[in-house]
Amino acid sequence: MGFRCGIVGLPNVGKSTIFNALTCAGIESANYPFCTIEPNVGRVPVPDRRLDILARMVNTRNKVNAQMEFVDIAGLVRGASKGEGLGNQFLGHIRQVDAIAHVVRCFENDDIIHVAGSVDPLRDREVINTELILADLDTVEKRLKKTAGSAKTGDKTARAQLAVLEELQRLLDEGRPARSLALDETGQRLMKELCLLSAKPVLYVANVGEEEVTTGNVYVEQLSAAAVEEGAAVVIISGAIEEELSTLTPDERQEYLADMGLAESGLNRLIKAGYALLGLITFFTVGEKETKAWTIRQGTKAPGAAGAIHSDFEKGFIRAEVIAYDDYIACGGEAGAKEKGLLRLEGKEYEVHDGDCIHFRFNV
């Protein structure tokens, strides 16, 4: 798994169109609110040119990309926390995701209804952020009542959590997201347990018209300025272009992208932005039987990377045999890298680098 991404936004902003195009899931997408009732889940391979090159070099029988999972839920509207529209009943489906992609309409089209009657990315962004914060406030207040009772009995853990919950309640009451609160180890564990939506990193997806995908527009500028203030990234995507790409062959896709003046698809740009946002890197296991990409957090040490493959690898870790990707390619493979002394033996304290080609030694 690369990472799991929840897709949120107002109705009719292009959420389901983009989800459908990115995952080729074939879900319904229509010009009326609340088309998406049940959550849609789709997995896509994470494109990585390095994996393709490695697989060809060793003539592997099975190439396995890392996977990214998208979860698309029904559009939210102002007042969802109070039951407006479909309410916030579907937010539970994205509580376990790693990051949230907030799709914001940044295009004019009289044929596509906007639930608020006009295009205004700052207003739309505020509506969704507020509804996520209110949903979190409800979660925190329920937990606060329960924890307060335990704290009165003298439970030290409950007392420590109570202080965090009170601070979270104050923050959310002020309309600020949970991710803006600096937490100690106790707070971080509690935050993870609560699965607060506003604690998750956010990517804003500016959905624009085809002709504006390379240049952006005034709506994208407004959204980008607001995103900078909260430390979030913005990815410009045209749902119409992504929808067209999803129907083409790989060769046709490249030709179409070139005609549109794009170096890569919106999916690729979204994945790259997500990896950067979450501090993720990729390492490879390379062989004739299988060549595979693995996703880990930057700073992960060799045993932890081994554990991404199988928990037994981490428990019985002995050492890692590591070749940097560039060295692997320049030397024509593992044998050439060994001859030139570029295969390194690394121990438990080694921090895996992006692109490392690794063979793990371990005791069963």
C-alpha cells in the first residue's frame, strides 16, 4: 500500500468524476447533489518509472507497483453536522485514511449546478473545513465526558488525556483544525485513537476547465493563497482531461498529454504531492521472480522497512544488502554493483533512502 486518501468536497464539484477517472471505477456521476450515496473505494498502482526500468533490467516475471487507495464519499453541504443534505453520516468511511483530498470547484460552467449558486473556492473550502471540525468536536466532546469520569477516580492516564481533550475542544470551538495543535507523546497516541478528520494532512485539488489546467485561473490563485496559510498543497486537475485519459491506451495517453502541454497526468501529480505531504519514500526488492515497490515513511530504519514486507523479517532482522538505484542501473544490475564495491551491508540503525534496492537477511 502506498497510502489511503479520502476525497471530500461539496456536491457537484467534480469529486466523483475525478475519482472515476483516476481509478477507472465506472461509478455514477451526475449533475445533481448527493449522487454518491455509498462510499466508493478504488485502488490504483503508483506509477514509478524506476520500477519499470528495474523490472526490464532483470527480466522479472512479476512487476508489482505500490498501491494507492481512494475513498470517495457523498458531498457535504453547509449544516451537514446538523443533518443538512445527507448529513455527516458518511464521514466515518474516511476516518482511517492517511490524508484528505479536498476537491474544490475552480471552473465556470452554467450547465453544472453549484449548490451555493456561484463559484467561490474560499467559501467552499471554509464550508467543508467547518463541517469536518464540527464532526471532530462531537467526537471530542463525547470522549471528554467519558474521560472526565475516569479522571475523577485518580486514573493518571485519564488525567493526561483529559488535558489534551480540553485543549482540543477549545481549539475546535475556535474553528481551528486539530492538526494545528502541538502534542506530546500522550496527545499523539490519543489523536491517533480518535481518528480526527481535521487532524489529517490536506491536499486541495483545484478542479479546472481543460483550457486552464496549465495556467490556472483567479480561483486557483485564491485557493493557493489560502492553502499556503495553513501549510497545505494545491494540485491543479481537470476532471474533463482525466476522464478522457481514462479511456485511452498508454500510447494515446502520452500523445494526448503532450497535445495538452502536460508532462504527466493529474493522477501522477496527485500521488507525488501526497507522498511529499506525508513524507513517504519508496524502496525496491528486485529479482527475476518478482520486482516490487514498497512505500515507507522517510526516516524508517532497515528493520522497519523489512517489516513492511513481513513482520517476521523485522523480528528476525540480521542485515540489509543495499544498492542505491542509480548505482544499480549504472552497473547493469546487482552483479556489476558487487564487483564495483557498491553493494553495502547495513545494520539496524541504517535509515533507508528513496530508491534503495534492498535484499534483507533475517532469521526465521
